[in-house]
Amino acid sequence: MARLAADASVFAAVADPTRRAILELLRDGEQTVSALLEGVHKRAIKATQSAFSQHLAVLRGAGLVRHRKEGRLRFYRVEPAPLEELSMWIHTFDKFWEEKLDNLGRYLDDTHGRPAGA
């Protein structure tokens, strides 16, 4: 089975809905901090500037985002490698769940008299 290279900080980072929203906003490309904060607020997620800065720090610490400065602006972008590792690890469970769902389907077919494959 594939080993998860990502550490616990990646799991902790993506567990928070505000940080997931930030990552979703960055899917389409680099954005400024103010654009990200506005985008998060449009999703009805309330965060103060201070709390938002802490969310960005957690994402940076987990290696999920990078930033660059241009004058007074700070631009953030997604760092895909940790997300790819997380996705690969999650997909190691695909066969497990397929088997469980197939077994459940057979059980339901047997107990409710439905023909197999219908």
C-alpha cells in the first residue's frame, strides 16, 4: 500500500472550512490576500484580518501555498505537491470502498428479492 508522504499538518490544514475555501479560490490561479479575503466572505465565511492571516500561515506551514510580494501586495498560489500526495493516499481506499459497496448491493439484492445486476 502507498505510504502517505504528507505529514499531519496537511490533514490539519485541509480539515478547516476556511482553509479549504482559500485553496478552492486559488485553484484558478494566484490571488492577493485582499481578493482571497473577499472571496471567503462571499462564501458566507466570516474571518477577521488577523484570523485570516493565521489561516494563511497554517497553509504556508503545511506547504500547501506559497506567496510572493509585489510592492505592498502579497500574492498567494497553491503548491500542488502536498495535495497530490493526499489525493494519492485517499485513492488507496478506493478498492476497499468498492468492495464494501458491492457487498452491500448484493446483500440488498438478496434480502429484497431483486435480480442481480438490475
